[in-house]
Amino acid sequence: MKEKLVLWWNEQASPRIKAAWMEFRLFVTSMFFVKNFSAMVGAVLLIIGLIFLWMKCYTHHGQSVQVQDYTNMTLKDATAKAKSRSFRIQVVDSIWRDGVEPNIVLEQNPKPFSRVKEKRTIYLTVTKNTAEEVLLPTLVGNYDYYQYQKKLINKGIYTTIKERIFDNKQAENTILHLFYKDEKITESGLKNGVRVPKGSTLEFVITERGGGSLQVPDFTCKQLSAAEFLISTLELNIGNIKPDVTVTDQTTAYVYNQKPDPGETIRVGEQIDLYITQELPMNCPPEGGGR
């Protein structure tokens, strides 16, 4: 193929083609062309390099920072720690939590120990200073204490029995009236509308028609589901479930305290209040069973 091309060039190529080729060859091998072409290639490579360097700096290519766990910290401490890692803090929600001081971090996004770019904004949910007020439901259709208690628990209101009064005409556990901070609240008062802060405890006066008594077992160190099952088998009622700040899943939480205390004598049908925490308390057996 090369021989045919050489033969064609020597015998058939016109002088004009040969002259044009010679001029092109002289041009591309001249110092003028070589210098300018080299400068152009160098400029293109430099621009491409600068673009990649800028993109790497702008996006922090290949760089990430681990997010700390800010939950249970004060907002002030969380902000300081985040700043030291080049993060920004933004509070997106505040929730009142019973027994927890204000400005404690409850949740964060991104989640703890995830890896993100520097200067990322960390969104926090913290506890608020005051509890919002909730409207108490009326007693219409809710005269049974334990049925009414469930509605209050859903609103974040705790209950306790202040007094039981013998009454053989009304069903047992019928609500007669209730108290908030020693102020009596009647059925007519509830109809007019009564608001109390979330997390408040209401005291109830209810009816009784006799019944046996028993000693309160020890429910501490048990998972909540196991404690609830035992309470129901003893013909007792589950009262207030009070989680601490660590609880994220009540179904797997453990009981660390109870009211009434173990060994106290109570009537059948009384309520047991349970205080729960997410991890097995340190003074409990490793298996998490009862004492």
C-alpha cells in the first residue's frame, strides 16, 4: 500500500498538489506554528486543570466528616462542638418533654456518626421551656376512670387516684370529680372547657364496690411489654408510662422505677405507674429479668 502511494505521488500527483503539501509541511514544522500550537495546548491543559482543582475545592471531593452524636447535649454545647467541626446548627423544632430541662437536643439530622461534607447544616429538635396547654376531654361517654385515663395519656396528661368512695349504685371506677393542683374540677367545668399544661398530673376521686387486695410485685428490670402483661394478669391496671430522655422505642424499653413501690398493699384494680429507660439499668441482671 505504501509503495502504491509513493508511486502515485511520484508519477501522477500534480505539481499543484505537491506544492500545497510542501507549503503545509513547511508551515506545521515552522517555529511559529510549533510555538503557537504548544502555547494553545498548554493553555487548554491549564484551564482543564484549574477547572478540576476548583471543583475539588468547591465540592470537597473525596472529603467527608463524621457527624457527632449531639443528642442529650445542651443546645449551647452542641453548637460549640458542631462549630469546631465546621458544621452549622439550625433548630427546626422544639418539643416539651416532662422532666427534661429546656434546650436539650432530642433528635438530629443527619443522624449521629453518618459522614457528610464539611460546612453541612445539622438540623436539631430540642426541648422547649414551657409545655403547651391541652384541652381536657369532657366526661360524656368517659365516666370510667381507666377509659378516660387512656384519652389523657394520649394528650400527654398523667393521672393518679386521690380517693376511692364506696358506691353500690354506680359501676366501679366511675369518675366522681377530679383535681388539678388541689382545685376541684367537676363535670360541668369540663363542659365549659378546662386547659392544663402538657405533662400535668390530675387527681381523681372514683367509686369502688369492694374487692380484694394484694402486694405490689417488683416490675423493675423487666421490659415494658413483660411488665404490662404481668400487671394485667394480676387484675391491676397500667397507669402512666413515663419515659426518660433516652427512650426511642417503648416496646424495647426497660422499667427502672414504679409507683406504688414493690411490697406496698393495694386494692385489685388499682393502677401501677411505670418509669422506663431505653437500656437495661446497671443494677439489673444481664438477662434483663426481674429480681
